[in-house]
Amino acid sequence: MNYQVIAHHHIAPDEDLDEVLALYPQLAEAARQEPGNVSFTVFRELDDERSLVIIERYASREAFAEHERTPHFKDILLGRIVPRLRDRWREAYDVPTAG
């Protein structure tokens, strides 16, 4: 069973949009290197350039928990992105694997 997270981020209006957006590829690249990561993709909303969705899938809930303990999660996401968001929420799902 895979574990999927859909994270919604809205960058605060008083933050430099380009500076914050530049952090997401760094986070994605680092997350994709984790052994338990299946996929990690960032999308910008078409009608609101400050709204993003991150769709990430891990091999298990435990693999996602490991992701939350990584230096890049703590530094890039929690340290440099989250403080610049107006709003943030996430959905999580167990996803059956084929077979």
C-alpha cells in the first residue's frame, strides 16, 4: 500500500513570489532522492499564481514519516517555505498498489 499526500500551499501576498517559488524545485529534487519516495510533483494553480499543490507519493506511511525527518523537509519546507505561506493544508490517502 502506497501513501499519498496532497499538500495545498498559498503564498502570502506580501512575500516575494519568485523567491518562494524558487524553493519548490529544491524541495522536490531532494524528496525524489529519498528511498521511500515514489513521486513528488509541484503544480501551480492556473487562476492563482500564489496557489500550489504538491502531490507526493511514498512507499508507506513510514516512508512519509521518514521524509518529515529529513534535513531538506525541516530546512526548505518548514524553515523557508512555511513561514512565507498565508495558508497550508494537506490531505492524505492510502493507495492500494497493483497486484
